[in-house]
Amino acid sequence: MELKSNCRYALLVPTSMGVRITPVNGQPVHSSSLFEMQATSAETNVASIAAFLGMPVKVLTAFVKGSPVAQFIKSNLRSRNMDYEGPEVEQGGPWGYRHQFNIADSGYGSRGPRVQNDRAGEVGRTLNVCDFDLERIFGQEGVQIVHLSGLVGALSPDTSNFCLEIARTARKYGTRIAFDLNYRASFWKGRKAELSRTFAEIASVSDILIGNEEDFQQCLGIEGPEAGGQNIEANIDGFKTLIANVKKAYPNASVFATTLRQVVSANEHLWGAIMLADSEWHVIEPRRITVLDRIGGGDGFVGGLLYAILKGWEPSKWPQFGWATGALATTFLTDYAQPADEEQVWSIWQGNARVKR
């Protein structure tokens, strides 16, 4: 895949930043009194792979003015080597805007993790194209890949238009577009016709489409078989059939990808991936991985996939590196992986967990 050269940023992500609070020691939320807090968003989880491995990354978001949580988030983004840009939105009193909270435990053994999303008053829902100079960002600074997420695209009418205008401007300036559909039924309630049009236009100009069976069928209306559930072979066959239909409807895209996961326990998964690049399939048969915290594993896969594309490697390495960075993410208590270097990632792919001295 040919990428635009002479760009200030390798990767750009629009996102709604929030925080996650997690009980320590793998305990459930309802029985805990001690919690850890981290800054989080699916899109910055993706971008962390490139940022920690030395590529320039930029985040477009919104902050609550004067909020200590906003200050916490900004400090975290800086520590992850990410530039950020976005408006400071007045809180508007105690019942005004705030950054979203995700309250989630990690699960343990036979007890699966539970996640409670508390997004009332979410400042990210105010993301508006009028608050950003997209001509400067894409035309002057330059971006090689912009990663768009259906989570952000479906937050509000403003964010839907924001993502759509980013896609249009990126296309205008030759920036490659990655679109992770990320369907959420609760976000689409009462907005199906509107969001279907928006997602279809973004998908029509995207170069990389990421999603599972539900994502492609619900977001884009593509007919295909039902998801295979825990039957991984059915997932692979079903995804190939579905992607053939997606390619016909959206011929601009040349890369399609998804992860494959079978949960043995909260701490043991079978982890795989499948990718179609041009006309060649690349299937990673699921392998056992040990899981400390599963949240962010899928984002880690996408981040590694995009990093490999940005590096200009041969397509067979793209899902391999993504598989390994996804597996790496599940070994961190943060929602994002923090790779030390490429060697660490490739060691995970090779199954080499021996000590490095």
C-alpha cells in the first residue's frame, strides 16, 4: 500500500477520551474498595503501538476546561508520546460536561470481566468539525493514515459529521483511511438511517476496513452468514464469505481484517486473526495466549496492523505483527500495549517468552 510521504504525522486518531477505574488484584467491582484509574479510549489504544515504537501520532479530541480529569488525560497522552489538539469546553456546572467513565474489572479464571460504561454528559459528544482546521492538519502538516472508529462516529450527530468531514478531507489530500466499524446497538438506537448513510460514505473512501460479522452487517447492511460464536472454523469461513460481499460493495478498500477469539477462561484465550489484502488471504490460526486483562486486545491488533503497513512491510507480516501486539496488550493492566521495541513484539509472535538479558 503506497503511503503519502513528507508528513508530520504517521497516524492521526479522532477520539473521545475518558478514564477507566479498575479494582486491584482482579477483583469484581461490587466487592472492591480500592481502584486504579487510567486514561483510555479505543482509538488511542490503537495509536499507542505506533507512538511507543517511535512514530509521530496526533490525537483530535475535546477536553473539559479546568477539569483535573482532563489534566490527568493530557499528562497521560504526553507520556505516551502523542500530540493532541482540541477545544476546551466549559463544564457548565455540576450537571454539565465531563469525560466518560468506564468501570471495569479484569475478571479471573471462570469469572468473566464486567464493564459498566458511564457516558452521561460525555464531552466527546461535542466534537465538531468547526473546532478543527482540517485543511491545516491534512494539507500542511500531513498525515499518512487516519484511523476512524464507529464508536466516535456514532456518539452524536456532531461527531458523525466530524468523522465524515475528516474522511472527505483525508481523501482529498491523499491520506489513507482506516475505518474500524465498531457497531454498538445502543449508539444506533433511533439513528439507523442517518448512521447507515454516514458509515456507508466513510467506508466508500476507506482503504482499510476492520470489523466482525455483526459490524459489517449492521453498519453497512452487507448480507452474510451469522457469526460462528465459539466455532472458530465457522468464523473464518463466514468472514471470507462476508468479505467477498463487502469488496463488491466497497471496491476502494484493499485491506479487510478482523480478530478471532475463543475464550477458554478469563485468563486463557485462543487468539487468531484473518486479513484479506488485495486478493490474498492471510489467516492466523488461533493460538493459546495468557490474559491478564483482555480489554484493548482488539485495539492492539489494529494498532500493530497499521504500524506494519506504515513500515512498508510485506502484507504477510501485517496481521502477524497485529496478532502479537494484540496479545501483548492483554498482558498489560492498561487498556493499551506499551511495546518496548519491535523485537519484543516479534518474540511474542515466535512464542519466545525466555528472559532477555
